[in-house]
Amino acid sequence: MACGFVSRYFESVARTFPTPPQIELARERLVARMQEVEKRKIDAQSASWVEVERAVIKLLGGPYRPEDPEHQLIALGIAGLFGERLAQEHGAFWFPNREAIEGAVMGFPEAVVMLSPFGAVVESLGAARLERLDEVAREIRTAVGRVKFSATPQPPPARLTPLDYQRLFDPGFVQLVAIDGAKAKTVYEGTPAHLLREVRDGLARAGAKLPPEARQQLEGQLTTALQRLEQSRPLFHQLGRGPRLPELLVHLFGTVASTGCAPEELWQDLVFPLLHIGAPEKFPPLDQEEIAAYQQGMDPLLLFVEVVPYQTSAPEEGLMGAFAGEELSLPHEAFGKAGSLRLVKLSASRLRPLVAQFDEAKVRDAVGRFSAYLRAKAEKAPPAGAVAHLLDAALELLRDLKRVMSATGELHLRRITEAEAASEGALAAVREVVQGPRLILV
């Protein structure tokens, strides 16, 4: 499966993730404007939130308005200040998170605590009480201290890194699935009490197929979460309380075919470009910059998708360069009130014929011919061992996509974290049980 292989290729991006540039620029701008309106130098790092708020009130010119872009920029700058203080006190760090408005949130090295400084700032500004950030900081201090000074003797835990948090919380992986509409409807219209019985039965019948750790994880994700809902009220009436559980339940009970899971970058930068490029007979001329990139070790496949034009048109602006905005819809109308979604329904009518006629052997041959074309144009060969073998992973996902699109069901896209992708095998074992026939002994 592509998950582990490709994640290693992209993981270097998240090893050290500095303060996001948009937050750093907003922080610098805020400090400069605060000093301008206060007509004095302000040590924003050590100033109390009450003192910061005095200057911020002048910049806002009235109550905080979340729809005002200028107010949003001020909030982002304050989030940068708050993040600096958390980094100084706890060694907190930013890590990418695609669900966050600001594109990143903060994690802590000594305990699994995730915080959106921007969200905390917006709440404080909305209440016209910026000093509430001190309360947030105290809550974090308590949570971290509870782990550090636990009464139960434990070996010292390894310090968590931005990469650890990204794997746990950033929905950067994508999986395409075919979902049976009738089965999905039974989930949306079912009650938590009924779904809880079905989940428990499925976990029990999965038996030895589930390792203890996977069983414990799924029980937490499914049974514990279902118990928190109103047991007799249909699930679709409760989607506003959080879409994650319904999305997972629909995948469990409704998915009839699925692709492997891989980073969104792989789908967008390699898989769908290969689909649209196909297997051309001729290649465009190469410039010196492209030849130099090959000589320095750039994978010919990456140059192939970069310089060879598409043979089939694709949306200029769209999801992963493959699905136009009008081809996206909610999996259920009740999700319209649920905030950010990780499950999106896709129209496959335009893409289906292209996937059906995709010829893996011809594309592999075309990439091979392009590699030979590069070698012929280059004056020297690339360094040994420099080529990354991504073609097999991309073609595997295209094979999966072909199978999914030939299945009876509606095409959906799932966004998941790398940790969720790693547990997909365990979830598939339970799905096989809950969707399979029940043996009745008489």
C-alpha cells in the first residue's frame, strides 16, 4: 500500500516546522502598529494581555468583528504573540493542520495537547477580554504538569515532535471510496443505540482479526463516541455535534470499495497528472533548467508530470487538480451545519471514462521513454541512488481508482490523518464483518 512508502518521501517537510510565515508577518505588523498607536516602544513578549489589549482596542476601533479582514489580521498577530509565549514556557511548536483557518496549530513536546492559538484569541477578543489567554495558558500548564508529575511511576516518554502531531492530527492523507447510497442512508437515519449494537457486534465477530491495540482504538473512536450521543435520536439530527463519527460510520457500513491512502500531494502532483497526461508518443523540447534538474538527481517522473502537457483537459481550479467545484457536494444535506468536512461526495461522470481507458503499461512505457529522452539530452548522468521510485506507488493508486470507479456506489473522498491511514487495515477487517452475511446456526 502506498501509505507508508510515500509518507517517508514527504515526511521531511514536517521535521522542523517554524512559525508559519503568515503568522510571523502578522505578529511583526501588529507589534509595529501597537507601538505606533501607543507612541512608545512595547515589549510585546513580556507585556501583560491587559496592556496589549489597550493598544489592540485602538487598532480595532470598536468591537471585534470576525468577518473584517483587518480584524482577522490583528487576531492572527496576537496568535503569533501567544504562540511565542507558549514556545518560551513549554517548548511548544507549530505544525501544519489543514483544518485550521490559519493552516497550523501548536503542539507540546511533553504531553499530547493541541491548541489553536488563533481560535483562543478569537474567543478572547469576542468576549472583549484578552486576559482570558492567561487562563488558557494555565489550563495548558496543568495538562502538561499532570503528565510530567503523574503519581504513577512511568518511564520518561519520548518528546513529541511536529511530525508526531502531524501524523496524529493533520488530515493530509486522501482515500477515494465508493459508498453504497442505501447503506449510507441506514447510517444517517439510524439511531446511536442501534448503531452501537451493530458496532459492538462487528467488533466481537471480528475476533482474532483485530489486534488488541486496534480493538481498543476502534472502541474509543466508535463505541465511546456513540455513547455520548442521544441514543434514540437519528444520527443525521446530531451531525452538528461533530462530523467525524458519522463520517467514520458511513465508511464502516457503506464503503464497498476503496483505494489505498496516500498524502494529498501524491494524488495532486503525480496520480491525477499521470491520468491526464496518459501515454504521449512525443515529448516537448527540454530547456537547460530541466536538464540540470535531472543531472542533479531529480526523478524523471517528476519532470515528466512537470513538462509533458495534458492530453485530456482538467479543471484549472479544483480539488487536487481533478474535480471542479461543481463536482463536489455534501455526503448528506445535514452536513451543511457540521463545519469542516473530511468526507466529500464527488461527481465521477467526467472522470470515469478517462479512468476506464487508462492503460498502466502504456504509461509506464511512456515514462521509460521520457527517461531515455532525458539521458540523451543530458551531458552527464544523475548521481547514483538519487532517483525516488514513486511511479509504482502512483500506478498502484490508479489501479485502485479504476477498481473503485467500476464498483457500484457513489464516489467519495476521505481526508484522514496518517495515524488513521495506518489503522485502515483494522477498520477494513471490521467492515468486512459488518457488511458480510451473518451465519445463523440451527
